[in-house]
Amino acid sequence: MPLLTRSATADDQATVIGLWRACDLVTTYNDPDLDFHFAMAGACSDVLVGLDEVGALQATVMVGHDGHRGWLYYVASSPTARGRGFGQQIVQAGEAWLWQRGVSKVQLLVRETNVKVVTFYERLGFETAPRVVMGKWL
């Protein structure tokens, strides 16, 4: 069943964040409200939502780019609707968003506490990239 995908609006915020929480994507060190607002306000980022045939929000992806590489964050599909292809469709929507902006490479990070999703991404053509990821809190 195809999802209708569109940019999120301020009215979607509570439902979007509720889905992120239901999918265990929210951590203690990320404020999902701030993440939502930051992505919505950026020229190079957005939050996309996927709606089912009755208009219920079933999937999300936060998407952004630095002009060279695109990134997917908060990829979520409703736990009650798994197996209906919504996750694949929302990832494809994020990829299309990037492609339309001339970004030809997409990346994502999977937390070590969420490795159960790795096979999902592998089925979509993602590969483990041999990189060392370094970070620093500011």
C-alpha cells in the first residue's frame, strides 16, 4: 500500500515524536522537540511523514545534507503496521528528497543498541562502511 509522503508541519510534531518514542529512537542526550524544530527550520533539512490511506501518520524520516552527503535520521515506521512496506517507502522518500537536491550519496548511523534494523537497511541496498566515527560534545 503506497504512503502519501509530505513535509511535516508544526501540527505533526507531537505525533511524529510519539512515533519516534514508540520506535525507541529517542535517547537521553537528544531532545526530539529541538531536533524536529532544527530540521524544519533548515534550508538543507526536513522531516518527512508518510500517511496511510486514511491519513494516519505511519512513518517518518528526518533528512538533511551538507552539500556532499545526505543523511537519514529518525527513520521510523509504526510498530503496529510493520511488514506493510512503510519503512522502505519512507527511506525511498528521503532518498528522493536528497536526489532532487543533487545529493547522490546517502548515509545513516545505527546505534549499537538498535542493530536489529541492520538487515532492513541491507535489504534496501545499504552497506556497512568501514569508517571510524569520531564525535565530541560541544
